[in-house]
Amino acid sequence: MSVQVKRIMKRMFMWAGLAFFALAAVMLYWQLSKFSLSDIWASLSNIPMHNLVLACVATFGSYIALSCYDYLALRYVGRMVSWWRWLLAGMVGFAVSNNAGHAMISGGSIRYRLYTRWRIKASEIVKMITFSGFTYLMGCVSTVTVSYFLVPKDAFGGDVIAGYGIDLLMLFCAGFLLLYFGAAFFYRKTIKIKGLRFKVPTPGTALRQSLIGMTDSVFAGLALYALLSSFVEIPFITFIGIFVMAQVVGVFSPVPGGIGVFETIFMLAMSNFGNPSAIFAALIAYRIIYFLIPLVGIGGMFVLYEHNLRQRVKGWVSEAKARAARVSTRIHNVHIPRPHLPTFKRRGVRRGRK
């Protein structure tokens, strides 16, 4: 691959982050455009203020847990940056990928744009993105495995197909956990994929991946539970099981942000616990608090960071030009005296007469 092609690809990846940020905003607008402002306001006005505050706090905790994916990934590749940097990269990356979908591409583009500026190699960024993907997967399969034993068997209305689907999902998650931890304990070799060598995580790292992933799922579920508890009476243990199963199906669907998929499965499971219109109202509020507000708030931080960095670069360039001009002026004004060379009198050769 030529240097010019690499340069073009690097620019494409860097600008793709901003493109996916715009895509996430468009997807949220498309989803919320189905409802009028009066409908959204009526849904939010029925939720007590302390429930809204609790949902916002839980959302913040969820994004902090998501940012820890980047911290673990940095430790995995043997690199480290300032805490505010991996926190910013994690929050912005997941704020975009949660809305735009395709986390490996959308969130990965944001991370590539940021980490390359912080002197992290492209190959290391690829490893970090892959590791973060496995961290999220570990959190999902661990939570689903635990939730399988918490959700009542008739949670989905006794539907036979839904029951078989949950059983298959449980078997897949349990099998993945056994395979992953088995490799962590007994397979200590590196895996080579397209020229990149991936180390198999240690058992301690695998356990941290599971715990951080489960913490993220619990905080995300708590955000929706705080909004739903004013309409529906349901134990949190039962709720979190239903929430995680609906979330996993929504995340792995090709629809950006799991829009429609998550809501359909969740409302199907919650139909026996309360009024569907009230549940849907809570879901609208959840979409706003967990998806829209972080995208606007954290995205705003990202835009300010980009603007501040651009201003600093302009300042550095202006200062460099000024220094170069001063040095050029000094060189031009320096008077270099000519060296004094001794003069020699030319002596003629006298020819004798014959």
C-alpha cells in the first residue's frame, strides 16, 4: 500500500467519526419525529422529578462504566493516556455508537481520530477496539446468563417461540463464557489475525471485562427502571433480566441503536405488568435521557475539544511563522565583515642582457 493511499485512508477514518456523529443525530430525530412535542411533553410530565434525576444519574454511571472499556483496552495493549482522555474517548465513542449503531465502525472512527493524536499507533487502536467489543460482549453474555434464572418463565406471555428463543440465547451465552474463560485459563498463546497479534486475556482481565460490562448493563437498566417505576410495579431483579435480554437483541440487530427492536421485545415482555401506553411513555423518556442527552452533551464536549485543538494548532502555526520571520530578519541584518587578506607586491623577473 502506497503512502498516498495510507494518507487518504487515514483522513477517511478521521472524518468518518464526524459523519457517524451526524448520522446518530439524524437517527434520533427520525425516531422522535413520529411524536409531537405535546405527546413527548405529556409523557415526561407524568414522571416525578426525582425519578428523572435518578435516571440521569444512572445514565451518567452507565457512560462512566462504558468509558472503563477504553481503560481496560489501554492496559491490554500496554499503553496509557491521561484519565480525562480515555474518559472523553469512551464517552464520545459510545454516545455516537449507541445511536448510530455498528459500534466497531462508528465508535471506532471517533477513537481513531482521538487516539492517533495522543500518539497511539493504528495497530494498537485496532486491538483496543476489538478488545472493547469483546468486553461489551462479555458483559452482555454474563448478564443474560444471570438474568435467565431471574426472569419468570411466563414473562413473555407463555409464547412457545419466545421461550425457545430465550433458551437458545442462554445456551449461546453460557457456551461463550465457558469458551472465553477456558481460553483465558489454558490457552496462553497469541492469535494472529491479518498481521496483528492478539494476546489471550488473563483470567483476571476476563473477570474485569465481565464485571464492568455487567455494571454498565445494570446502570442502563436502572435508568429505565427509575422512569418505569412510577407506572409499573415490578421487582428490579425481574425487570433487569427482561431489560438485558431485550437490549442484547436490539444491540445485535442491524437497526441503528436497536430502534424499534428493543421497544418491541421489551413491551412484549412487560405487557403483563402494566398499561402499554404508560410503558411506551417511559421508553420515550428513556430514549431522550439515555440516548439524546448524552449525544448532545458529550457531543458538545467533543466539538469544543476539536475547536480548542484547532485554535491551539493555529496559534502554534502563527507562533512558528513569527519566530521564523524574526530569525530571517536577524540573519538579514547581521553584518558579516569581509576578511582582510594580505596583499603581495608582484615582483617582476629581471632578465639579464646578453
